[in-house]
Amino acid sequence: MSLDTVVEDIREEAHARAEDIRAEGEARAEEIESAAEADAEDILEAADEEVEREIAQLREQRLSSAKLEAKQERLEARRDVLEDVREAVEDELVDLPADTREELTRTLLDAASVEFDEGDDVYVYGRAEDADLLSSILEDYDGYEYAGEYDCLGGVVVESEQSRLRVNNTFDSVLEDVWESNLREISNRLFEQ
């Protein structure tokens, strides 16, 4: 066997071996590429699912936020309506007819009078516009004296130093008690659903 033949055999064997290595490399590259594509699909699918989950969560948060905002706006509107109603009631109390105002003032004064002892010097305060009315009413009460103005819608504030007592029977205080006691019913009537 000649040297040329040996060289040729080695060369052929090297080419065959190189061909095998190249074929193995290509097969391995295809496996890696296929695995990478599968991984990429899995990653893309997981990312899509995560995006959908985040979109759903964001949608739910925005919906909840919108519902809460709508509820707050509805409550604020109700508060405004209740405030308007209360102001309308206060306006009506200020503008009561004279005979109704006198009757209510007498009733409130009588209710306050039971708190004081006979013989006490009793001082009565009221709305500035009711000064003449109060002076007239107090002529029927011994020991009672009109003592001046009190910032209110009407009614009386009655006090005595001997009894060390002050009774607030103003329209404002009665309205406040009635309003607080009946606020739920007032609200239900105004906003029946």
C-alpha cells in the first residue's frame, strides 16, 4: 500500500468523520432550535395568559373603582338633597304665620317652665324678630323676663340663676332632635328605590 493510498484513506475517513460530525451538529442544532421554539411558544402562551389575567384584574379594579366613585357621588347628591330639604324646613320655620309662631313659642316656653322652681327669676332669650312676641307672651308668666336676643330660627332659651339651669327650646334644637331621630325615614322617603 502506497503512501498516497494511505493518505487518501485517511482523507476519506476524515471527510466521512467530518460529514458525520456535521450531520450530528445539524441534528443537534435542529433539536436545540425545536426545543427553543417550543420554549418560546410556552413563554409566549404564559405571557399571553399573564396579560389576560392582568387585563381582567385591571378591568375589575377599574369597575370597582367606578362603582365606588358612583356610590360616593350618589351619597354626596343625597347629602345635598337632604341639606336642601333641611334648609327649606328652616326657611319655613322662619316664615311661620304669626299665630302659629306664637302657639309654638308658648308651647316651647311651657315645656321649659316645668324645669324651674316657683319664685325663680327666669330669663328668656329668643330670636331678635320675636322680641315683641316674647315680651307679650311673658306678661302671662310671673318672674319671667325677656333678656335679649339669641341667634335661632325661633322658640326660646330659658335660664335661671337660682336653678342654675338653662333650657334650649329653640326651633333649631327641636328640628335637630326631630331631624336626627327621623333622618333614616326622611332619606327613605326621598330616595325610595
